[in-house]
Amino acid sequence: MSSDTIQTPTTTHYVAPIDETPLGAVDAVRVSDKASNLWLDAWRHLRGRPMFWISGILIVFIVFVALFPDLFTSVPPDNNCQLSVSNDGPSPGHPMGFTKQGCDVFSRVVHGASTSLSVGLLVTLIVATVGIIFGAFAGFFGGWIDSVLMRVGDIFFAIPYILAAVVIMSVLSAYRSVGVIALAIGLFAWPSTARILRSEVLRVKQSDFVMASTALGVSKVRTMLSHVLPNSIAPVIVVTTVSLAAAITAEATLSFLGVGLPSSFMSWGNDIAAAQTSLRTNPMTLIWPSLALSITVLSFIMLGETIREALDPKARAQR
Amino acid sequence: MTGYILRRFLQIIPVFFGTTFLIYFMVFAVPGDPVLALFGDRTPNAAVIEQLHIRYHLDQPFIIQYFYYISGILQGDLGMSFSGQPVSEMLAATFPVTLRLAVLAVTIELVVGVSAGLLSGLRKGGIFDASALVVTLILISLPIFVIAFVSQFVIGIQLGWARPTVGPGAPIQDLILPAIVLASINLAVVTRLTRSTVIDTNRNDFVRMAYGKGLSHRRVVPTHILRNSLIPVTTSLAADFGILIVGATVTEGIFNVPGVGRALFNAIRLGEAPTVVSFVTVMVILYLIVNLIVDLLYGLLDPRIRYVK
């Protein structure tokens, strides 16, 4: 705290106007020239971490590819396949070669990005919404609301979410789409978010500012929304980043198992499943989509990891 | 301890009914004839529809249907696969192989994960620690089927160190490669958890005390640090059992291991939804039982847990 200075306040008074008291010195407050809070601290920490920048740049790049695939490849991924080039290696204009069906691998990898990202984002949205509602209400109101909500969470938690998604997608095989698969994954993935938020809300609820808010007559729901929630959301942000990665893996796994998206969708999981029969003859058709999938998942996990360290002093100490 | 055991048993009952109800609900709350929905875009023959209607008591109210289904499960009746084989028989035939694979995988995961975690936790910030962090980060990011295919291709096909697919009877030497693949998913979690608990334990006064008494490193590390660090690892094993189930399905499918996972894998691929539902139900129940056992074990290992509330 070398930048701290003792300032005699001139305009801001916390106790009483300075001329009303002879003890002006009492009124002096320690003012750091830099404001500080959890988020600013976290940002200062993040700024200096190369892993944050690497994962951030990768994610921006992947999002860019997902939004504008046509900037990267002019070859259509699906309707220009020729069996005459089946399993061929790279050739000019087709840097990653061809699949068994004679489709351009590079184009399929590029067009697969948007599917993975949209499933990931939708699942994250579902998980965050349900998890925050359940966790916040259970933690803040306690009592029977807590018991009921958390027992419901226990039941959803007890079914591994990929298995649940396998069941849902098997039953709803006629309605396979990005929305349905996101719902199938998200419906069973939220309890861990709810649990984490609940324990954080329980901690924050004890703070003096919450008591002050209640004492000032602010309603319970208002207190929860404007004081408790913003102060307990940090761990949720970390889980959310990691759950985005988990959702992308889940979609690929489901597509790989054959209960994910129909083959008309560009999906890395579908491509990996289709390429497994060519593993001996042309392993690269399997490697490229796998690499794209792994790098995407890795960037989100890396981002989550760095944010966790930045927001959690205990994790920083363990480094 | 008896009170603790009793409490845990009572807690699992609502979860058991809740999960089975949820699975049943997911299947039979679909609009239209749920039996037709189970077949997706295929049309089953009339006899199969008839048989499923009778099996699931579809003329009865929903809640009665559910109780018929539950009593069926409790009596070991899990329905038939499309080929006419009872699902319970399929499970009995394939379970020993999966058990062998899972025990092998968990052993690898524990031995490698705990020793790597211990080493990096004790030498925090060292070269081993730094590289372990990077390796586990990559391991966490790689989907299981990518690890399975790459190791099948590199180790099985290119190097020829192991058979790329498991031979008949699933001899143990053929299971080593699939077990390593299966272990790799939770390996990173075990390593990181061990590392962070070792770091936490290391800060405790009893560790300082042990060194202060003049005990050697060789004595303090296994008896004081490691033993206390293993408790959270035990719970994480149970929590990750779900990942192990999914991982076994994918691994057994890829390496052609004749276990429960491959049977589920084939049922999923063939679109046999009723078989899939039966398998998932059994695995969820198994998951609950494993978690119960580990919880009880946890109470045995850590007396503090027993006396809460």
C-alpha cells in the first residue's frame, strides 16, 4: 500500500462538516489513489496472466469463425462432395483433405464451429438461469424453500447429465435440433451451479450491508437482487465458463454416440463419428475435427481457470 | 455411527424415487403415443407395440404406470431388448467385464493421480508441478472419444504395442489400453485435487508439529500429509462415477470391449430407446449406491462428518 496518502478531506465529509469540529484531523480518511474492489483486483490480476490473453484471443477467433465461416472457406461443406476424391489427402484449396464421402474437411471444420458454440451458449444460458434462481432463492430464503429446492436439485444431480441427455435424445429422436439438444443437456446440468451459488449466498447473507439494507426497509426480494446476488455471483461466472466447455464436449459426445444432431448439421461430433471407419486409411479426417473441438474446449477451460484464480485469493495462494 | 448410516439410508430413498420417476416421466410425458416415440422414425411391428403397451400399463393412470414400473425394477424385470433378450440377462452377461475394466481404470487413476498430485503438491511451483498443471489442463479438455481414437490409432495400430480392439473373452492384457483411456478422464481431476489438498494439509499445525518432533520427511509425508489428503479424493471418486459410466460407454464402444458400456453404446446407435432407458435406470441406481457407500466410508474416515447435525 505504498500509494496510500493521508489526505485532509476538502469536499467529501463522512462525519461532520470540517468547520463544525475542532478535531479536523479525526475527519481525515485514508484514501487510496486507486479505487479497488473484487472485480478491479481480478482484472489487474488477469491482465498480467499470459494464459488469459491466449485463451481470450483463441475464443475471440473461434467466435469470429463461427459468425463468419464464409470468410475462411468458399467451399460449401455439404453439397459439393464428390466420391471420386473420397479420403484423398490435402490438395490446393483443400488444406485438410477430404472425408470418406468426398467432402472438404477444412470447410466442415470451419462450419462446425457455430454449432458447437451455439449449443454451448444455450446450455450455459439454461444452466445459469435455472441455477441462479434455485441457488439464490434456496440460500437467501432458507427454511422449507431451501429444503424443497435443494432436494429437487439432489434428484437432478443424481442423474449424470450426459446419460439423461442420452435418454431424452433417444426418446425425442424425431425432434433433434440445436435447441432440443441444449435443453436435454441443460435440464440436468444446473444443480452444481445452484449448489455453488447457494453456499455463496449463505455466506454473503451474513454481511453487515445486507442487515443495513433490511434495516432501511428494503424488501427481501430487492435486497436479494441488488445486494446479495451481485456480491455472490463471482463463483457462478467461473462455473459458467467451465460449463460452456463441458456443454460443447457433451454435444460432441452425444453426436458421436448417434443421438446428437442429425447428420445434416455441421457438427464436430458427427464428423468424428463418421470418420471412425476411416481411422486406418485416413486418420487425419478424424484428427482435424478432434483438434478443433479440443482447442475450443481447452480455451474455455483455460479462461475459466484464470478467472477462478483471479477471483479467488485462496486459489492464487496455491499457485 | 449407526445414526449416521441410518440418516444416509433415509436420505437416499426420496432421491431413488425422484430419479426413477424423472426418467420414467422423460420417456412417457412425450405427446402422442410414447411407445411410438420410443422408436423415433422407425415403425415397429404391431406385436411389439402391443407388448410394450402391456408392459408399461399404458391404459392405467400415469402414477399407477410408474408404480408398476418401479415394482418391475425392484424385482429385476427390466424389459426386453428388440432382439427379445431380457435386459437383465444382458446386464448379467456383460457386467463382469465392465467391472474388471472399471477396477483397472480406477486403480490406474488412483495410483498415478495421487502420486502425481502428491509430488506436485509437495514441490509447489517446481518443474514437475508446472508440467503437471499443463498436462492435466490438456487432459481435462480432451473429450474421451478423442483420447480413445488417438491412442487406438497410435498405440494400437501404428506402434502395435496393444491390440486396437479387445479380443474374445476380454483377457486382462487387452483391457490395459482401454483402462488407461478410461482412467485418463478422471486422472486430471484426481491429480489436481490431491495437489490442492496436499498444499492445504501441509499448512496445518500438526504437520509442523510432526517435523518439529524431528520426524523425517519419509515418515511425515505418508502418515501425516497423504492420509489426511486422501479423504476428499475418496468423495471425488464417487462424484466422478457418473463420468466413469459415460466414459465406459464410449471406451467400450470404441475398443469393442464386450461390457455393459458396449451394450448401451450399441443400443443407442441402433435407436433401441426402451433398452437405453433400462440401462440408464440401472446405472443411475448403481451411481446412487456407489455414492451411498462412499458417503458411509467418508464418515468412517473422517469422524468430523459423522457428528454434523
